[in-house]
Amino acid sequence: MRGLLEAGGIRQEQREERRFMEPILEVKNLCVNYTRREKESFAAVDQVSFCLYPGEVLGIVGESGCGKSTVAR
């Protein structure tokens, strides 16, 4: 049946149209390090990449402390 959502939640027609559109948000290889009081740093986010196209919605899910809020900032 045409119009049913495919795996990934995007219809085939939308996927084809997206190839010709510019993303409204593009993040490539985002890395964020924080320094603790002891002066040692840790990677809160390491090599995150994604594109957001017009009409799409991005949801960030994961365990507590995995860097969701850091990516959203």
C-alpha cells in the first residue's frame, strides 16, 4: 500500500525529495569535552553527526548522562 511508512519513518517519496533539499541544520563530527574539578577532562559527546531537513522532527533519546542535553545545546 502506497503511503505506508517505511523503516526509519520516512516515505519513499519524501526520501527522494530530500536529496534535492538543503538541510536546515547540519551537525558534523560534534565533540564536546568537559573538565572536572580535578582538571581531568572527559568526552561528553564524541563524533556525533546528523542532518535535519524541512518537515522533519529530531528526537534525541538515550540513557541518563549520555550527552543528550549537550547535543541539544
